[in-house]
Amino acid sequence: MKGLLWIAGLAGAVAVVVLVLMIFGLLPANTVKLVEGYMPMQMLFELAFFVGVFSAISFLLNKSGFPLPRFWQGIAFIAFILMYLKYRVYPPIPFSVRAMYGTVTIVGVFMWMSGNEEDWRKFKQPILNVLDAGTRFHKTLRTGYLIGIPILLWGFSYNSFLPNLDEPIELRTVHPAPPASTKVHGKTFVLQTSQNPYRVNPEGKYDQEYTNAQIVEQGMGRLMKPNANPWDPKAEGYLKYVREGGEIFFQNCHFCHGDNLNGRGLHAFAFNPIPANFTDPGTIAQLQETFIFWRVSKGGIGLPREGFPWASVMPPWEQHLTTDEIWKVVLFEYWHTGYYPRTWD
Amino acid sequence: MRNLRSRSKLILILIAAVGITMVSGSAGVWTFAEEGSGSGLPEGFKKGDLPPLPPAEMIEAGKRVYFTKCVWCHGVDGAGDGPSADRLWPRPRNFNQGTFKIRHTASGELPLFDYRKPTPGQNDLFETVTHGLPGSAMPSWEGILTEEQRLQVLSFVTTQLVKDRRYDDKETETLTMLQLDSIKPIPPSKESIEKGAQLVVDKKCIECHGINGRGDGNAFNLKDDWGFPIQPASWHKCWNFRGSRQDAYNVKNIFRTFSTGVNGTPMPSFADNTTVEERWHIANFVQSLCERDTNGEPLPIDPLTDKPKVNFVIRSGPVEGDIPDDPQHELWQKRERRIVLFGGQITHKPRNFVNRIDDVWVRSIYNNKTIAFMFQWEDRSKSVAEKKLPFQPTEVNLDTYGIKEQPPKTGEPDSIAANQNKYTVYNDAFAFQFPVKWQELPPPEKPRFLWGDEKYHVDITKWSADGSLKAFTGSGWDQDFEDRDDFTEKMKLLKAEWKDGLWTLMIQRPIKGDYDEDTYFEMGKYIPTVFFAWDGHNGDIGRKMAVSAFYYTILEPPIPKETYIYPTLIAVGVVILEGWVLTRRANKKKGKI
């Protein structure tokens, strides 16, 4: 048991050192990788790990006769969480959210500290010691605080009173409410009743079940089903339409939406709002196929006000593609991401 | 541990060497050649063994990866002719000849690939797939494909799609590895960089890469092995280096590319005619040219895009007196510059899939009457239309004049591949737009990024390389501009100079004009701004151009008095609070005693 604790403690110390080195850029920031798509789970797991090893370290310090005072344990833990949220989590979370997490952490630590009378006394003892200034050391410290705190606060408030010239924050609705129907190339499509004419079984009938069975598999890589290769020269029907849709996608759409449909195309870096990431479960997986058809046909310029039509560079694809081509591209996007289009029922 | 591993490696090499020697019968020539000197190998290189071929099940698994992910660009037969190929520049790799750009192996050799070990520095193709090729459409597949899937797909590519060569052909293939890990780098001292600066002249690097390394030396005559036009790299944008491995400022990558050359392109290996020391000097010099911030620190690179991080606010700083027209003037040099990133205009026809201008540096200052901008961007050529253009500067719908979008298929006469470097030359140009009457916009509404819309008009300032600087009104992407001659007269072109691959453009305009027509600046307000750029040698004209996202221009206000008053009040308050706490504590203690 003791050996295990030692290992945990050492592992924790190493992990903290690695994290700090990564934060200061002394080790490459991807030494411990953040796995794409699993970031929240990984974050919880890592934090749980750190809490565990901290307990081990604290226990070991106690055992070996160098106990860390409660007060400093609490401070160190709060500092650790704040640093972790700021530097480790990627993509970065905004300050307001971090402030919320930070407050929750402080409250939590406070509750931990004041759990019983004994702990609470231990916690406030260092503060009282400084206030009373019984020793020379504490006297110096107190003088330092008395002078330092007003100066620091002056600096902070000066900074916050400086005119803020950051980019203004604007909230955009990525998937605004669609219209009831849309007219493309002279034909009216009612969004509730229209169907993708290429989502068909070998008999040529609209068939969700048949086509859903042939999309790529979920899981790392999102690879195609072994016997459902759209590039097979013998591929007919649905799979052939997928390939044709893919050809159109890679001649037109991948510049922004990317080779892996994750919104990281060749031109994506220049644009704001950034192109949609279709592999994210919050985009096409949440939407009906006809919604995508409408969004693709009418593009950024066809969005309602809350979708920021002035800023989106998404082309109104009816200017570039035929209706059939648009349906095929939609078909391909669902195939390649391995998602089912949402249905109306 | 390390000792053990290197020993087992040595044994492996010995066994393999003996094996190969027996097969090929060329004993003793290179078996124990540790370093290049004296062995006939270039300095810093060492002979290696051909890797084993991957097993059939890995190849089969890789085929599945290839036909899900790669076929769309690299094509069914790996000939670099997938559906996307012709609208990309650089084009996707043609695997058939086994020609790969980024390698640790000597010029002309196959790159390192071993299906068993994805070790950095020992598996070139694996690293290419992992990190992608920045500056091209090849993305980083890390986090998308697992390590195993990446090795599988490479097993498929190297055995099935590399058709003219075989990795295990001991008759024709050799493997000479650059020993990048064991060569000691020379630190980028001032002397080293100075030596490098001289060496790039002596070694004729500047003939292609240009006097200032902006890729403007021989920009229009270079072709790759397949006859497609390519262009020399700009040393100032290290984040676009294909071999940067998502570590743009790492000098080792430059050293490697310089030592091994770029197969399939006119970039040779300099291993034979430079010493290792000289190569470090050159690499240090090239690295020193890459853009940096005002403190000389590397720019922060966004790992998702492999481009410098962007701040969408362009801050214009207050100055007293006249605005200088010399870009080297202290008032300009003191201003922080901000990078504006550009993509092709791919929203309306004619779309620009291959934009050659991908970033512009902007500085701005203002005095009580005027605001001035300095734009600097790389362009490999100064382009001025040879003849008078048949259309008016206000016209935007140019399809009737034959300005059409290129079809997506290679081989078609109008395709991008057929036209690259052979376009009709138009004027280089630059423009930016602000909303007219932005004060009345209900936030967050703005006029559309592409020349405004019917409801909200924009104030467009456009400069062309023929020397014209004009003010227009825009009212939609397909609506012809309207001249604003009154305002045109009030604007001033401070400077427009193309030198060694860099345009410097300085434009000054009044802060206030006619409220109903011209954008009226106010201090401390965010003015939505969009930038446009045309490269005349890319056939850019009309809507075929590069375009930025929405940025904001803001006139920095001087610091108000409140900024000093309130913090002082707060600090005084805190001092009083401290006194109160201490008195209370002291009283309490007294009471206790």
C-alpha cells in the first residue's frame, strides 16, 4: 500500500512538472496530447487523476514529517485549477466561464477548509499570525502586505479602467430557424415533405434504413464499411451517388469545410465565422436533410439576421450547382461523417 | 535504457548489413561508414537499410483508409488527379513515381518509411501524414486517424501506388540518412546569421528565392517533374514551409530541407557542395527572416490553422502634425502592426480558388484631420496591365469580357493548371471598405462583406498598380461601383512601391467627409472593415480576388483622466480598510487579555 502511494505521489509530481513545462513552452505543448473530440472527458479524467495524486502527495508529506499546512494546500489547489483551466484546456474557454469555474473551486476549497472546527482553526491560523505580527518575520510580512495590496489593487483597477480595445463580442446563431419552403432553380421544396432523391435502395425507392447501413463507421478515423466502397467501379445506386457527391464536394466545398469535413479547409483560416465542422455532433447530425439543402442552396447571404448574413462567405450554391448536385453533396456529407440525417418524426 | 536501445540498433544494423552484403556483393563500401567524410557520402549522412515491406493485412487495411480519406485528392491510382486536384495549388502529390518532397534521405532517394515505427525523425511519410503540409491542402491527420491507421494507409500507398519504384529493390534503391539528431546545431548568433546571408548569395539561393527571400527571384519559369508550374518559397512565412512539421520556427526543418532538397522540384540538395557548418549558417539566416513581433519574438501560430494568430482589431494611433510618407519614419515604425489573413473569394463567380496573396500587414495612424494606412504584402511580381482595359474601373460583372471561372478538370484548356503563370496580366490592386453611416447600424448588423448590399452601402477605397486611387460606393456583390469623385480628390496616395517581392502601399484619407456618402470616423468606435487584394499575375480582376474576414478599425482614444482617478480612490479606500481591520484585531486581543 505504501509503495503504491509512493508511486502515485511520484507520478503526480512528474505530471505536475510536465504540465508546468508544457505551459511555459519548455516542452512541446502536445507532449501529452488532447484527443480531439474527447476533450471534456479527458479533462475530467486528468483532474480526477491530479486530485488523486495530490492526496497521495499530501499523505506522504505527512508521513515523512513535512506536512504542508492546510492553508497552503488550499491556495495551491486553487492556483492549480486556475492554471489548468487557463493553459491546459484547448480550445481555450472564455474568461467569464473560467471565472465561474474558479468561483466554484474557491467555494469548494473553502467548504473543505471549514469542514470542522479543527480544520477551520488551522486554516485561519496563518492569517491571524500575520495580522498579530508576533514575530519579526510576520511583522515584515504584514508591512509588505499593507503596502503591497493597495499598490496591486491600484494596478489592477488602472488596467481595467484603460479603454478596452478588444474585439467586440457578437453572438451568432449558427443554425437559425429555417423557412417552411425554399425555391431553388424555379422549383419549390417544402422542407417538411421533401426527400433527397438519391437516398435510395437498389429498387430506386427512398430508403433511410438501406442507406444508413452503408455510411462510414463511427469511431476513430470514421472509415467506410469494408464492403461499401463508393470508388468500386461496380458501385451502383446510393454508393455511386455518394462518390459523385464527393467529387462535387472536393471541387467546391473542401476549400473551407476541409478534407475531413471538420471545417479546417485550405481557406478556412481567413474567415470569420469559421466554416461548419460536420464531424461535430452538433451540426448536420442534429439537422434534417432538407435543412442542409436549404442552407447549401441559399448560402450565407440567404440567412436570417441572427445568422449574420453579412459576414458568412458561404456561397449560395444555387449560383454554382444544380439541384441534383446539391442533393448529392448532402448525401456525401452524411456518408462521410457517418451520421444519420434527423427525421421529422 | 538509451544505451541498450542504441546497442540493439547497432546489432540490427550489423545483421542487416551482413545480410545485404551477401545479397548485393558490394562488401565494405559503406558497411561501417559512420560519418560522411571519407566514405563518399555527403557530410552529415549515413547509409541505412531498406525497410521491410509491410504485411498484406496492413496494406489491405490501408486501402480502406485511402478510399475513405485520400482518394478525393490523390486519385484512384494515386496519380495526384483526384476530383479536387485541379483547383489546388500546390497540387496533390502523384505517388506513382515515388517522388516525395520532405525527407531525411539524400536527393532522389525514397523517403523514410517503416511500418513498424512511427518515430519522429525516422519516418518521413508518417510525419507528413501526421503534421500535414502547411501552406497546402494536405491537412494534419493527427487526431483524425489513429497512429496505426496512418501506418496502414502509408503501407498501401508505398506498396500499391508507388508504381515505378519498390522500397525493397536492393538493385536500384539506396537509403542515405541525414543524421539530424546527432549533428550539433550551430546557435543562431549574429555572426552565424551574417555568414548565412553571404552564403545564400554565394550558393545562388537568391536566384530563385529573391534578394530578400520573398520567393520573387524566378517566380514564373519553374516547373515540377510533371510540368506543372510551381513557385519558390518565401522565407518570410515559415508557417507555410511544407516541411515545417507544425513547428514553424524550428531551424532544424530548414537544415533538413536544405540538406536533402525537395524531390520533384527545382530545389536541389546542397549536401554535396556545402559543409554541415555552412548549412547551419544558411538555415539560421533563413529562419531569422521569418516574420516576428515587435520584440523580435516568433509570432504565435494557431495550431488549428498553422497560420499566425489573428487579432481582428486594427488600432490607429494618434500622432501630432503631418503624417509622414516614409515607411521607415519613426511614427510608422513605432506603431504595432497587425496581420490580416486572406482567403480566395469563393462565394460568387468567378471564384478564386488559388489566391496568391494570403496575408497583409497593416499599420495605421491618425491626426486631427486624416487617417493613414500602411499595407505591406508579398507579391512575387509587380503587375501592371499592358494595355488599357476594355472595362471601366467601376464595373464588377466582367463575364461578358471573358473573365470566367476555371473548370474543375485538368486538361481542359481553361483549367487552372493550363493557365497558371500564363494569365493575362492585370493590375495588382488593393482595396478596403467601411460602412457608410455605420453610426445608424442596429448592432450587430453590417453591410455585407462583399461590397455592401442594397440596404447598407459601403465606402470603398481602391488603389490599382496603374497608380490610381479612387473612392467608390458599393451597394452589392453584383452591383457596379459608383464613383465618389469629391472624396477621391481628398484622398492622397502617400506611397506605392514594389521592391524585391514586397508591396508597400500608404494611403491617407480625411477622417470626416460627407456624412451621407463617406465613412465618418469617430474616436474609440469600432468601424467594420474588409480588405481585398488582387494579384495581377494570377489573373485577378473584378471578383476574382483575395478577401479578408471582417476586421475593426478603431481610432485609439487618448487615456482619459478617470483612468488615474478611480484606481487612486480605490487604493486609498483599501488603506483605510486595512487600518480598520488592524485596529479591530488589536482591540479584540486586548479585550481577551
